[in-house]
Amino acid sequence: MSSIEHAPGLFIRGFAPPLRLADYRLVAFDMDSTLINIECVDEIAAEVGRKAEVAEITEAAMRGEIADYKDSLRRRVALLAGTPVEALERVWTQRLRLNPGVEAFVAACRAAGLKTLLVSGGFTFFSERIRARLGLDFARANTLGVSNGRLTGTLFDRPWGDIVDGAEKRRVLLEVAELMGIEPAQAIAVGDGANDLPMMAAAGLSIAYHPKPAVAEQAMVSIVSGGMDRALEVLAP
């Protein structure tokens, strides 16, 4: 089913707006290039002069051209070995910003009674700060290995594994929904890249924010211009 331009830069597929935001109970967000304006791994690489080679892998992974997301992330993180932790702080203070409309959309979700989940293939150094800044309820992301104040080029093992890929994003959304006692159809998933497609397919409503082409082709709502709060144009309170 092809998408229809509901308003300039806002496309819908498979439903007639408006939907009611209050009919949903959970909203899950990707972080990099969705809640925030950057791909954190690329900007960390920029701090040590390796952005071009890391960004090339990132872009291919987000377009879905690299089938194994875990391998792509391990390759990128390995290129960061030896980077001082201070570089991450510079990325946070100098490069990272919330995307337009994010705070308004999150606030609307919270006001409608939805729980909020951040599930990211990025890093906990940034995701926990974004979680606190936006007041999100849950978060899962990857943890960079650090030794003697420098990145080791590896990811830290957690009880659930070491990398949040597309399958893990879907699993976390379904797990949180089950713990809340709701159906996946009562969840909204918001993302931009190929690794967001599994959780977007599992949710009752999928929203693509300035997405890669493969994501725009499958999302129920695609925002290609303007801020994330444009989703509220098809979601009544």
C-alpha cells in the first residue's frame, strides 16, 4: 500500500487520521537521528579524525545495506579504540542536540498517559542523559568498554547481551509491553533507520522521523520535513 501525503512533508499509510494518542499505552523511541540530531558513534570518531570511515559504515547500516548490524557496530567501535573518554563529553556538550519537536511530542505522550521507552543501538553514555533530560521511563542501549580513561574498542557485556540491534529493539518493546500487561498493538515505535524496522513492525503504530528510504516505505507515518511534533497532526489527544 502506497503512502498518501496528508500535509506537506507528512505521509500516512494504512489508516485514516486522526488516531487517538490516548488509545496507546507505550511509545518506544530510537535515539540517534531520531530523538537527537547526530549519530553518536560518528561524532566520537570525528573527535579522533576517523569520522569518514566510521560514518560510511553507519550510513550503509542505516540504509539496510549491511545485513549484520552487530558486526557493523563492532567494526565501528573497534575504530574508536584509544579515544579518551573526554571526547564523549565534548560530543555531548558541543555536538548533540534534541531534534525539533521532540520535547513537545514526548510531553504530549506523557500527558496522554503513555509510558516512554528509549531503545538504542547507541551508547549509554548518551542515552542515560537523554533519558533523564526527557524524563523517559525506560531505556536500553550499548555500553562502551573503558580502561584507564580510554575506549577499549569493545562493548561491555550485559545480562541481556552486548549489542542492541533490530531484533533486540523488537524484543525490548514486546517485553515492556508484556510487563505492562498491554498488547503490542497499544505501542507506538518511532525510528529512522533499518535497525528500527523490527520494532516498528511489532508496534500498533510506526512513525518514521526523517527516515531512510526503506523505512519510509514501511512506516504508517513518515515525517520528512519539520519536527517530531508533526506526528500530532494525525494523533488526536
